[in-house]
Amino acid sequence: MASTRVCAFDELEPNQAVRVEIGDIPIALVRDAAGDVFAIGDTCTHGDISLSEGFVENDTLECWAHGSMFSLRTGKPLTLPAYEPVPVYQVDLIDGDVYIDPSIILAV
């Protein structure tokens, strides 16, 4: 699968998550306070909850339902009850736009 444009960089608010879908793959897209953009699997591994509805803090995304915090860099859960990681996808910034190739998984 090729990289897909998902939005303009300027459309992303710092420290907020946005849900995007590429095909049938739900992805939580986050721009942190430093301006780095991360893309992780949007479904909490503890329950069928959208992580993009959660809370961004530093380099984590917290599930609003049960409080599991996932690293934006590695996808690993840092707190229980989740113990399985979510995938981390490659993000490319090209001419002010955000592109993701969901076939390139950086970490699981």
C-alpha cells in the first residue's frame, strides 16, 4: 500500500488526537507540543475503545475508558489494564501535508 495523505499538518491541534481511517485501518493521529506527528492504532488493546477520544500527555495517549496509557513512539502500554501494544505507523510530512503508509509498521 502506498502512502496516503490524511490531512494538512496545520489541521492538527497540538496535544490532541484525531481519528483517521485508511481503508479499514483506524489510526489515532497526534501532533505533540514539539510539533512531532505520531500515528498509532486507534483501538485500545484492552477493549474496543477509540484511543483518539482519549487524552494526550507528553508522549502518551490515554484511553478515556480505562486509563491505559500508550507510548506514541513505541505503541507499548505504560499502564494497566492494557498489556498488548498498538501498532505504530510511519508518518511522512510532505509539503505541509501528513502522509501515512499503514503497510509500514514501525513497532508492535
